[in-house]
Amino acid sequence: MLPRIGKIESGRVQINGAPVEDNFFLHNEGFELLEKSAKISKKDFERVALREPEIAVFGIGFLGKIKIDDAVLAAAKKQKIAVHVLPSEAAIKKFQDFARRGKKVVAHIHVGE
């Protein structure tokens, strides 16, 4: 079931009525909590690729401070996965838009700055 997103603010996002303060992974069937990290790595992309998405959205923090390894973008291109890199609030909204339009989309979201 598509996760229900409520209030979105730096450090906390409401998902399915509960506050989430950790980084998280959204997909068409729900969400998963992730460990906090300072970058999005190829290992993170491997989790994304397991869902075989058409589109991957990366939320790089509410102030856009999280870095993405070049290997992530190269792997996405090789697998023909469209990539959107946005500040986290915009990334969540982009994920919702794609999901509501029936796209096979995933999002890796950093909750912090």
C-alpha cells in the first residue's frame, strides 16, 4: 500500500500517522527505515535497484547537503532508471506525484539537513 505522508519538516516526517525521524526508503508498497549517513552510496542504490523501478528519487536533506556518489548515477544510467535529485521535501512530493500516476517509483529520503 502506498505510504500516507502527512506533515513534512526538517528532522521529522509523518508516515502513516507516525512520526519518522530516521532516513527512510519509500516504495509503492510502503516504506522502510534506513540508517543515518552523510551520503548516498552505491550500496544504497543497490537497495533501490532491488525494486526494479522506472524512477528513483533521492532526497538529499532539507537543505540539500547530502552528497550522492557518482557510482549511483552511473549505475542508474546503466540500468535505465530515471533519477531525480531534490531537497527532501520536494523529493517526497515528487515521489507521491509519480506513485499516484501509477509509475514504479522509489525514493531514498534523508530526514536531516
